[in-house]
Amino acid sequence: MRIHNASFEEAGAQVLGISCDSRPTQVAFSSSLGSIPYPLLADYWPHGAVCQSLGILNEQLGAPFRAIIIVDKEGVIRFKETYTAAGDVNPQAILAEVEKLQ
């Protein structure tokens, strides 16, 4: 998603990342990748509460599944999909879902 961030911004979408890691851990992760061009949200305490409410928390690992969630301007979830690996995510298909909301 990092390399496609500009396309999502052009479509009027805001990309966010979320993990159950602490903010310092997220900063280290982002730095290891050379930075991430979108905000990372820390669902650290209570651990995984937001991810659990979205139905994307892997209870066994205590971490969210890799997922894409599209929320419209009214706060309604319009698309949600979980993925096994980063390579399974098709940014063009996700962008098409975003464009359906316009």
C-alpha cells in the first residue's frame, strides 16, 4: 500500500495502518522500511480493542490479521477483507472499491 498511497489520496481516501504494537515499536518498524507515508494507529491498550471491534483481531497471536477496511464519510464500513500475505492485496481492486463510493 505504501507505493500506491498517492493514488488513494488522489481518490480522496485516507490510508491508515493499525497494529497492537506500542508507538515506539511502530516508529522503529516504519524506520526499518524507510518510512511509511500514512499514519499508523496503535491499538496497544486496551490491547487490540479496536481490532477486535472491527473483527480483525487474531486472538491466538494477539495481533490483527492483515486487512483492508474501507469506511465511508459517514463512518459506515463499506468493504472489509482479510489477507494471508501482503502479496495477496491487490491495490488496484481496493482503489476500485474506494472509487465506487464517489
